Amino acid sequence: VQWNGKDARTVQLTDIPSHVQLKEGDALETSGHSAVFPPGIPIGTVKNFTVAPGDNFYTIDVALSESLESVRQVYVISNFERIQQKTLEQSTEPNE
């Protein structure tokens, strides 16, 4: 998830394979398949999505559940097993 700095109510989600079935309005939450975000956190809904020609991944505009302008409290999450997790993820990636 990244923010392009334009609209505080919209972020961009990338690296979602294009074979995943999407439609506008779908609810999105974190899966836990990341060393950054724990599972089960609601993010927002699919606003729109595109796949660039020759690419196999979506770029999804996500309408946030909570505007970045209104956030007053955040949690800083330290994943003490991040290095081990990244090493394991890399060791299980198929050879290209």
C-alpha cells in the first residue's frame, strides 16, 4: 500500500496478481502475507483498478475506511521476526 500524495482518502495497492477477481466496492483488509502489515486490518474498498499493458499485476485505487487527514492515533508495529520472515519468503520463491 502506498499513497501518491494527492488525495488523503485514497491509497494505491500494487502487486496483486491480475488473475484475482476484483470489482469496484470490494472490501479490502490486510492478509498477513507481508512483513509489514498484520492480518485482519480493514483498509477500505476498491475504488478502481487497472493492469498496465504487458503487466500481470493490478494497480488498485483504494477508498480508505479512514481518511489520512482524520487519523489522530496510530500504532507502530515492530515485527521482530521480519528478517527471518523475509529470508523464508525469498527461499520459497520459484526460480525464474
